[in-house]
Amino acid sequence: MMDYTIGDHNPYSKMALGWIKDPILVELNKGESTEITIKPYEDNGDVIMICDNFDESKGIFQNYFLLNLFTNTKLFEDEYEDFNIYNTGVRCYRALAELENYNYDDNNNGLVYQYFKYDNSYTERNLLDVIRNSASSSGEYQTNIFTPKNKTPTAKSYDFFTKGSSRNYLYYDYNDKELSDYSFSVIRLSNKEATIKISRRK
């Protein structure tokens, strides 16, 4: 954001900064589904958090997926047009926000610091990725739009989930080994709200 000033902060950043305190947490039993309606992200920060095994003690510092409603209301018209982002749709993010401990004992004080296990610069896996619509022309699963190695953002309008589009599987791992129980589909979509059906496998 500070380098490119395009659009808005992603929902993970806003949660980490304390600007979004109450994401809509989805916790379903096996075989259950639910429908949730959210308002535009730019209006009130509506965001859905999907986490297979949510640990309340860890809060946002664990692995999960985030859904929000992007609406291009001309707020950043020039910037969005430069990157071919011109429509309304649901965005899906994957957050690998686990923490690790670092023991700092230079002065024998036994100090322990915590830091992110992953980042978007130097680790093999990213802390945050945007998940593409399965109908994306690129065919790739995720787009690393936050990686400094990519000097220009690569997410496009066709990466958004629109009415009738879905993700029948979500993965935490790049190699498709860590399968989530959850899937979702966009039932209704407008500039004012989106209704998303979220299901958990049996």
C-alpha cells in the first residue's frame, strides 16, 4: 500500500492493525453449510474468515481463508483501470499467519520473541496470497500479488468470484497437500452485497 497506493489494505492487514476486530468466523460441523451476506468491504470492512480448526487462543495468527466483497465505486478509478480491475466480485485470500518463537538470550534473560513463520519476501510459502477464481484464464491457483519480487500486482478482474462461481476445494499448501474441509460459492452478487454459500465436507 505504501509503495503503490492502489486500492485498499487487504483484510488480513486491517485485522492485524486492529481496524477489523470482528471478522465473520465460519465454524461448521461436517456436512453442514450456511449462507452469509456481506456488504462492500470499503464500506464497513465486512470479511468472512474460514478456518478448519479455529484456535481462539491464537486469534488471527493461524491459517485460514478470507472472503470479502470488492466493489469498484470509482474511489480509486485511475489506479484500478491501470491494472484492469473494473468489476465487482468476491475476493478470496489464503493467510498462513502462524507464529514462531525466537529465543533471545544474549544477556541470559531468557527472552522469547514471536515472529511470523512466513512472509511474502524471503520464505518458501507466502504469509498472504489471493486465491484465483477457478475460471481464471491463467489456470493458476494463487496469485502472489504481495510479493516484492513481482514489481506490479498481477490480480485482475477475472480473478474475482462472481455470481455462480465457486471453489470446490481450498488448499493451505502450495503443493495441494493440505486440503481444507471447506468450499464456497457465490449465490448472489451486486454492488451493495454478496451472498456466499459455505460448505464443509462430511
